[in-house]
Amino acid sequence: MFDLSIVLPTCDRADLLQRSIAAIARTTSCDFELVVVDGASTDHTSLVLKDAKHLLGDRLKIIREEKREGFVRGTNKGFRAATGRNLTWLNDDARPIADSLDRAVEQIDSSPANIGFIAMFHRWNANWNVAYEVERGGQKYQLCHVRGTLYANFPIAKRSTFEQLNYFDERYYVRAADPDLSLKAWHTGLQVIPAWESAIDHDEIEDDRRAADSHFGAEDNRKLFEKWDLPPRNLAFNDFNPEQPCTLRGLHALPLAA
């Protein structure tokens, strides 16, 4: 069994995918597999994956959708196909730095049973929901919170944790699924903690694919706050409290709308 399965959904971003795969191969020493979920790409993604197969051999697993079903469903397909004892995901415009994935595996392997997710720091283009911040190589990397509750944009967890939480909620399409997964962990009594030695470069490239997904964002966020009972957004100041990293008050009585 692999130490780590990395799920990487992609669509029509072959050059970004190539950079991400190269960074994973270059920086990761643990026994890993890479599960790429190709959302029916029409560019040269297939050529990038052909080259990656020569590089990674049996450690590369490719799932191709007949039509793109979105980040959430695509990533879930990768989770269910993965065989590692630990799971994580990366975006196709994200790359681990140094030995970040190895360090994260070491941390989750040594964590007590009440730790649900190890949250890897990432580069982020906003300042309004920053929970923690570190500096690596002159760059700032951050973790985010949702109304006072720490969540993992790029988490690593035991396979059993992902299975217990039933992966991503597929009523989301592209956004809100990652904070929702962390909220599910907190709701079941598990904790989300920082991966202090792990960081991900995340470019958040604006292109046609990202633009095509943007109209789903507001609807996904509406569903998130309809589902979870969280404090009102504080517009005056950043109200994350590391002494109380979870402000979740539970589920709302009304079910999440489809």
C-alpha cells in the first residue's frame, strides 16, 4: 500500500499540470501514487500524461471523464480509486515545495486519533480570512478560516478519515467543498491542525476554465452557510482565535438544497 495517494483533478490546463506533476516527483520521497482525474480535456493533456507515465510508471493512475463533472465529483472519483493509506489532493495550479508532502505524511502518521486533517500552508491572494501565516523562502504561506473555524485548503488525512466523512459533498460543484469537509471533521469530534513544515505554491491561475466555474461560486457558498451553523461574518477585523480554532455550532435544521 502506498504511503500517500495524491488526487489531482485537471481540465485543459496541460502546462500547469506538467509543472505540478514535475514538482510532485521532484520533491516527494515517500512511496506515493498520483491519481489524475482528467475532465475531458481537449488540449495536449494526454501528451503530458503520456510523458508522466514514463516518469512515474505504475505510480500514475489516470481517470478520464467523458465530460467534465466539476472539481468536487472529479476529486471524489480520484479518492475512491486511490489505494494509499493517506490521501490528499492538489489543484493543477498547485505545487508542493521542498519535502512538504513527506513532512505531512510523517505528521499525520504520528498524530493521535482525534486529529482529522493536517492543513498544509499555501499561498493565498486575500487577507480577510487568514488563520495562520508562515514564511518560506521569502514568500508568505497561509491557512484560512471560515468564520473563525480553521479549515484545510490542502489537507492530508488517513484514508479512514476520508471514508468516515464520505469524501466531498457532491451538492457543491467547485467551491466550498474543502471548508465543508473540514467542518464535517470538526462536527464529528475530529480536529484540523496546521502542518507547520508543509507548504504548497498555489498560483490560482485565472483562465477560461476558472472563469467558466465562477458562476458556481456564489451558489456553493450559499449552500455552505445554509448547511452549517456558523457565527455571522465579522467585517470589522479578523476574528480567528487560535485558542478556540472551532466556532462551529452544528448543522442547521434545514437540509442543504440541491
